Amino acid sequence: MTSMENPSDNAQSVPPMPPPQVAAGQSADTAWERKVLEKLAYAALEEQKTRRRWGIVFKSAIILLLLGIFVATVMEGEAGGHEGRHTALVYLHGVIEAKGEASAEKINAALQSAFEEKNAVGVILRINSPGGSPVQSGIIYDEIKRLRAKYPDKPLYAVVEDICASGGYYVAAAADKIYVDKASVVGSIGVLMDGFGFTGTMEKLGVERRLMTAGENKAFMDPFSPAQPQQKQYAQALLNEIHKQFIEAVKTGRGKRLKETPEMFSGLVWTGSQSLGLGLADELGTVDSVARDVLQADKVLDYSVKDNIAERFAKRLGASTMSAFWGGFSEQAGVRMR
């Protein structure tokens, strides 16, 4: 028979757990603080690594964005491949102003490219504008007349969409023909100057206007000063002169087709159908129908000057698109064909 072993004998074979080692001259509290500092240092190191990784990601994203802008710009430049017979299109959209999408600088640059292209059989100026600056409108009008004289075999047709009023019609009057939709809004051959007067409000609030000038008319049309009869008369004379220029441009552009009425130059507007009877427009038509049936070039290429991606991004971040006032003669009042 085998004898049963004493359990206490086996227990002696398992060594006891050693107590925590503490360096010589170091208490348990000091060891605990050291462990905490080590953990904090490790966490700081990990945070630096994370920041470095995110920095690489951010820099890569910037590089990709710049690369995308470059590629898009190149593609925009190459997209207008002008091979083959085609109709050139220039889009005049929105308020006509110096710093806007429909500035004379952008519209004229597009028109020049369209006229210079040998494979463009004609130019369509697609208009959807309520008007704007008489100066900018006049510059576009004059450039159209110049280009038509330089390229007599290349017609320019204005095609009106929703609205072609005031400065927009000023520009359209320079075209060989004006095509409209039956419901388009056409006309508004007039000029306006607007502003505000705060003198009554200031009196009620007890606010005193302290204005010093050198030159009796330097505060011309100041909204915080009472309106002066002689200044109002002078402003009206300015408006009448610009209105006269507008009327002359319309008469020159439309010629014998125009059927003048007492209301024609009063600032009223008409539908596209009504404008045909007044000689303000020639026929009903769209961009596609004019390209297909009149110019007989179905292929339409857009020559409009567009903002590149960087410019669009800058505008969304708040780049100013404020309207430029006529001549900059006053920050309070602006002359507009609108």
C-alpha cells in the first residue's frame, strides 16, 4: 500500500510571492509617482505621434487640393477645343457691374475670343440681366459695335431669356438681331439714382451731424444732410444726360426697326411678344434654335469667362462682390440702369 502524503509537504514546494521591489533610498510613494510620470510621458509621446500623423494627412490634403485646382484649370483651358464649325456662346448673367460675373472686362474678353475664333460661324450673346452700371453696359455696347465692324461676316445675335432690362437691353441693342421668348421681360429704358435721407430720424434721436467740407458741393447727396434744391437739380441733369446716351444707343442699334411710342423710353417694360410689335426685338427664339436654324451650326461652345476653382472658393469664403457705383462720385448714391 502506498501511504498518503501530507498536503503540507506539497505546499512547501510553491515559493512565496516576493514583495514589491523598491530601489534603495526610494519609498513606495516615490515609486508610485514615478510610474505616473512615466505614463504621462508615454501619453504625451503618443499625442505627438498622433499630431504628426494628422499633420501629414492635412498636408497631403492641401497638396491634393492644389493639384485638383491645377488639373481643373488645365481642363477648363482645354475643354474649349475649337475644332470644327460651331456657334460661339457668351453668357451675360446677373447684374452688370465692374466686379461681378457680368463685368465689361469678362464679357468683352469672351466676345473677343469668340469673334477671333475662325471656326465660329457666329456669336450668340445669351442675356438674362436686370441691368446695372451704365458705364459697364456702355463699354460692352461699344465693344460689340467694334467687333461687328472688324468681323463683318460674323453675326452676333442676342438671345433673351427671362429678363433683358435697362443696362441689359442697352447691351442687346448692339446686336445684329434680338431674339426673345414670348414671356421674356424687355425694356426699362431709363436711369435711376437712389439713396436714403436720415435727417428726420437724426432729429428725433437727438443726433447732430458734424460735417466739414472744402467745396460747397463736396457733400453732394449726403444722406445725413438736408437735400439741397440746386444739388437735386444738378443730379437730375446728370440722369437726363445718361438717359439721353441710353436712348441714342438704342436708336442707333435698332435703327428703322424701332417703332417709337411716348412710353418707350419712360422706363416701362414689355413682354417678349409685345417687344416684337414695338421693334425692341426681332423674332422669337432660343440659343438652340438660333444656332440650328439661323447660324446652321448645331454645335455650341461656351466662351464665357468663368471663375476658376480657387476664385469660386475665395468668394465662398467671403470675397467681396459689392456693386461698383457709377464713376465713384458718391458712396451714398449710385446711378444704375436697373
